[in-house]
Amino acid sequence: DTGVSQNPRHKITKRGQNVTFRCDPISEHNRLYWYRQTLGQGPEFLTYFQNEAQLEKSRLLSDRFSAERPKGSFSTLEIQRTEQGDSAMYLCASSLIGGIGYEQYFGPGTRLTVT
Amino acid sequence: AQSVTQLGSHVSVSEGALVLLRCNYSSSVPPYLFWYVQYPNQGLQLLLKYTTGATLVKGINGFEAEFKKSETSFHLTKPSAHMSDAAEYFCAVSVDNYGQNFVFGPGTRLSVLP
């Protein structure tokens, strides 16, 4: 399967703990995006990478959030000192830059529950 | 700033009836527009996209959408609903000149009644 994969699919953690999610994009895609989706809402942009460079971060991405894509392949999203408001689905997407209107391909998401 | 509104958070249709999901956008750059579908506990799947050229765009599963610049709309239609169409549908507009970065609408949940 050459689609976008995310691990874990589900994560339950206690408030104050740190969590890390992983995203493996489609192999030839050079852009990678992170979104957060809460119940009944559309995905909200968090950040994106072009190769290993993090080019944009949303104001939603507080200091407790950090994302990396060290070799321009997989990416990790870490949330430190989790809060109940962090409970959401975290979606990863990848795309191929070049040309116009290249769609983003989404992974299945990681559902985070903070208790 | 670019934004998307989707009229109707929940739409119900009978099986075999016309599906119409509404999307209006605002954009300060030429818009590139997308419709995605999301089934429960899954990621988003692209249904169709408008970049340039023909304003009536056909997608997968019998869906199509028409870009109307004068109305700033990109409504999604399907002539005959199937039970398998029940899902959440999201409209998205690009926020850059290359159609790369997106802003999503809040979504419309489609229910199909037997």
C-alpha cells in the first residue's frame, strides 16, 4: 500500500503527559501537512513541510506542539503537557509540489483522547 | 483571507434522490476548489477538484461540481443517491497561487434514507 499512513491510530493519555504521532507520506511526495479535526468540524491547518523545511505554522500550533521531518520523509508531531482541549483527530496529508492544484492525500488520522 | 462556508451541517435525502451539497468560498487569489469525502474513522478522500478550464468538474462515484465565479460557489451534486454515499463532505479552497495549501469548510453530513 503506497498511501499515507499514521501511527498510532488511537492514543489515550492522561493530562500532562507527552505524546508523539508519526506520519509516513506517499514516498515521492515532498510536501507534508498536519491538521487537527474536532468533532463536527473540518480539518484545521497546523503546519506543513516542504522536504525537511517547516515552512508555515498556524497560530493554533502553541509552544506545546512541535513537528519535525528530519530527512524529508516521515514526520512526527509531538504534544507536550497535553490538555483536555487537545483531544481531537490529528490528520496528516502529503502532496507533490509542482504545477497547479495538486491535491492532498490524507492518512487515516490519529485520534487523541486526553483524560 | 480565504474562507469556505457550507450551508447545512446535515442533509438528508432518500435513496435515488438528487444530492445537492452547497459550498461558497471567498478568495483573494484565483480559487482552486476541492471536495473531499470522509467516512467514519477514516481520513479524507478526494472526490473532485477545480483548477482551471472547464467549470463543470466530474469526480468519482458519480459526483460532479460546477464552479460559478459570479456566485462564488462550488456546489456538489449527484443525480441519484446511494446508501453508500452517507458520509461527511468537505469543501476546500486553496490559499495560495498554486492551489497547494487549503482552508476547509465545516463539512456537511449526508444521510441517505432507504
